[in-house]
Amino acid sequence: MKKTFYVTTPIYYVNARPHIGHAYTTINADFLARWHRLDGYDTFFLTGTDEHGEKIAQAAERAGKPPQQFVDEVAEEFKKAWEVLHISYDDFIRTTEPRHKRVVQRYLQEIYDRGDIYYGEYEGLYCVGCERFLTEKELVDGKCPDHGVEPEPRREGNYFFKMEKYRTWLRDHIQKHPGFVRPERYRNEVLSILSEPIGDLSISRPKSRVSWGIELPWDPDHVTYVWFDALLNYISALGYPDGERFKTYWPAAQHMIGKDILKTHAVFWPTMLKAGDVEVYKHLNVGGHLLADGRKMSKSLGNVIDPFEWARKYGPDAVRYYLLKETPYGLDGVVSEAGLVERYNADLANDLGNLLQRVRTMVLKYREGRLRQQPPGPAERELVESAEALVPRVRERIGELRFNQALEEVLQFVRGLNRYINERAPWKIRDPEDLDRVLYTAVEGMRVASVLLEPAMPVKMAELRTALGLGPLRVADVERWGGLPDGHRLPAEAPILFPKVEQRRTTGDAPEPEKKEAPPVAYDDFAKLDLRVARVVAAEKHPNADRLLVLRLDVGGEERTVVGGLAEHYRPEELVGRRVVLLANLKPRKLRGVVSHGMLLAAEGAEGELALLMPDKDVEPGSSVG
């Protein structure tokens, strides 16, 4: 039976140019698509642009251009950006394309005919940035938490989708299918949303106010609300409802999104699909945010990172590898140019690039570039067993969305090859057959590693295989040891794969804090501590450390990720919903790859047991502690 795989990015809103957040999500999706192609899946990878709505009309007006010209230009920028980063998409969908508009109008009409769309008046606070009405509960100091502006009061007649009708069904579906929303912390967040009424969804805007959109098929005086338009791209690109692509790929659908659009994809989208009697997607994979200097990137802070400038300086594959390796998928991660250079030099230049140069030099020097196949001896047995166990381990890690761990598995194998070369010391071997065995083992090991690293670094791994005299390979080609034939020849010339980069401090990189003895604390110093009540929204074990838990906290309209050594004292599930005390103004710190934004207060018993400090009353998250 043919294996299929369908992965999508969000379609990116074209009121802004491509940035590192777009790049991060798209690279993760591309990694999955490339892996599944190599692993024998019939794979389809979709990305694209979301081009309707009030924000885009306003952005086009500010640019002095008609909306269509404006979106055409920005969509081309996204295509060029993905070309720079070697993104291997199969289709690029644009919501202004006729094929998409046809599907949107057909789907709307079907749901309208079923009685799940009705007309109603609504009055409330509207955020143009979010393109939706906000509740008082969502506001922080009277402002939208995402855009920092006060929403404007509006009263208008819109069409509404009966979303509340499907809340119980969706909650039950998520409970029956644990992998529907991944990682688990986001599943728990969605279940929390669904534990109380979600209301119905406004799906239109009056054309008199917002003209840039897809007209409702039964009422041309209204255009479709941007999310009800945009989300349908995932099936319009496949030719819903009768296209062969839709029949082939939709049952295997996986979406990759950032956590800021969790509700739209985990609540709006599956209820829309249920209303249209369409099978829901298989997985929603939710990524965290990338931070600079421990803070969210913004132009006002001057800490915005341009991944395309990095790609020009260090190569696109180095950027891809760094973003995949540095941050566990699903968690927030701190990125910096200094961190990229450090990772590049350690993993790519030293471990992998240096191995290739050493082995090529010895094969050319001692055997004029020709390998002789020899069976592994006792000294090679552990390395061969490690190689043959590598594919299942990498496949399992990728299936769990642990892309950083999958790459680390391969790098550990590469480091093992380096140790093997150092211990066997081919330059000292006098037995011709033993020398052949060592050289063959080293090249065969790199052949295996090149395939498993290809989804992260497609161009560089092709170059590595060219340097070894090899062409394209698949995962099936490296599941068993000994794929190199006897007499295989390496080319006489090959460029340096990863030239070493000079380590230097870059703008925005924070200096290492000095370690000092703590002096007695004056009252004024204590008053500088910002202690607040926080509610645990989600908790899970740290992906890279058994003793640590990763908590997501509600700190009064703001969310924080905090890492603590609590795994020996609390189960993750028993912390969810608890109120704890947070030191909120502690400088962010990375703990085994996850950035912690604060510290929880706890008491330590005589035998090392920990007890978190918890208020004895349910005070509101964000309340000051003094």
C-alpha cells in the first residue's frame, strides 16, 4: 500500500515581508517533507500567502498601490525567500487565485444550505490587527495583547457560523485522539478553551467597510472573514472536493503552525471541516516563538533578526541546521548570530566537515582514491551496529517532532566516526587489508550520515556525497551496512564543505553574566524583585532532561515558559491549574535547550524534597506578591 504524507505551513499574511518566524515554521515543514520523500512516502508540501482582509487593504493604501498589485509583489518576496532557504514546496497557494475563490464560495454555500450560517447583529470591541472582535477578558490594560492598541467599538450586521454547535464533538475528538494537537501542552490548552462555551464565529464583513475579500455567494454585499477564507487553502490547493490530490493527500494532512494561531487552527478549522462533512486533519503541530536576547523580537527593541542575511553570510543550509537543532520544536527558543556561529563551527566545520577532509585525504593518499570493501572486524562492530540502529532511532524522533534530537543522533554517530579514526590511526596501519577496512568504514559511515542529515541540509549533503563520489540516495539505501561497492572511487578534487567561521561577538549578543558572591540584601534591593501569582496552563517533562519540567504559565494576560527541577517532586498533570509564585523579572536563561522566563518559589525540606509556594486562595494570575 502506498504511503502518503501531506504537510502545510500557515499561509502567510502579506501585510509584512518574510521574517525569521516565517522562516522557522517553513524550514520545519520542509524538513518533514524532505524526510518523508527520502523515506518512501508520496509527499505533498504546501505553502502560500493569505492576501485578503482589512489590514492588507490598509497596507496597500499606505504603499500607494492597488491591493492586487501590492499582494502580487509581496507574494513574490515570499517565493524568493523560500528559494534562498531551499524550501521544496510542491505548491504555492494564493488566496487571490480563482481556484481558491471557487472552493471558498462553494464551501460557504454548502454550509449555508445546511443551516449552519445565519445573519445577526453584533456590537463589540474590534481589533483591526486581529481582524476580529475581542472580549473584555482578552484585553490587557484595555488593549489588544498582541498589537498593543485599544480596539475600536463597532456595531454591524454579519453572518455567523454556528461554531458552538460543534464544541462538544471537537472536545471529544481531541480526547479520543491524543496526537490531534501536538505537543501535548497545546492539546491541554485547546481542551481548556473547549471546557466552556466558545460562541459562534463571525464569518463576514460588510463590503461597504471591507471591499478586499471574497464575496459571499448568497449575499454580494458581504465579503468572507479572513480566517474562513484563509483556512480553506489547505483543501483548495488539493482541488477539493473531487481532485485526485484531495483524495490522495488529505487523509494524511499535517499542519505546521506557530502557537499564536493555535485557536484558529485547533478550534475554528476543525469545526468548519465538521460542518462541511469533511474528514478532519491528522495532526496539528504547534511551534513556539523565536526570541532574541530572551525577548520577543520587535522593531522598537532593535532585536529583529534577518535570516536571509544570515543565509548570505553562512549559507542557507547552516541557517536551516541551526534553527532545527537549537530549539526543541514546540518550545520558545533564543537565537543569535553568535549561537549560529558556535553551532556551525562545532557541529558542521569541526565534526562533519573536518571528518570529510581527513578521510578524503587518506583515501587519496594511501589508495589513490579507490576503496576496497572489507568485512567489519571486532573494532568496527560497535560502529556498524550503531549505524544500523540509526535509521529507526531517527525515524522515531522525527515522528515525535523531536527534530533537534534526530539531528543529535546523527551528529553523535559522526562524532563516533571521528573517535574511530583517532583510535584506529590509519596513518600507522601497516596491514593492507586492515587499512582498507578502516577507510571503507569511514566512507560508508559518512554515506549513512549524509542521507539522514539531508532533510536539514539538502545542498550540503549532496555536496558531501559528490565529494565521496556518490549520487542521490534514500533512507532505504542506508538501513543496512555495506552499500558502497568494492572498488568505489572518490573524485580527486572537492571543495571544503564547511569553512571555519571566525567567532566574534555580534550586535545584540549579551555578555556572560559575572559570577559573584551574593551580598546581604537591603530592603530597597528586595523591592526590585517582581513576585507575581501565576496559573499553570500546561506542564510536561523537558525533552532533554529527566529532572526538569517545562511549565506554561498565565501571568495575567501574558504567557511565560518556565523550566524548573520539579520532575522528581511533581507529576506534570497535577500542576495544571495550580497557582504558584513566580519571580517574573529574572533574566531569561536557557536550560538544556529551553528558555526559562522566570523562576518559581519553592521550599526545600531537610531531605531535599521540594514544595512549591502556592497562594491559599484563588487570586487572579498576575497579582503582585509582597
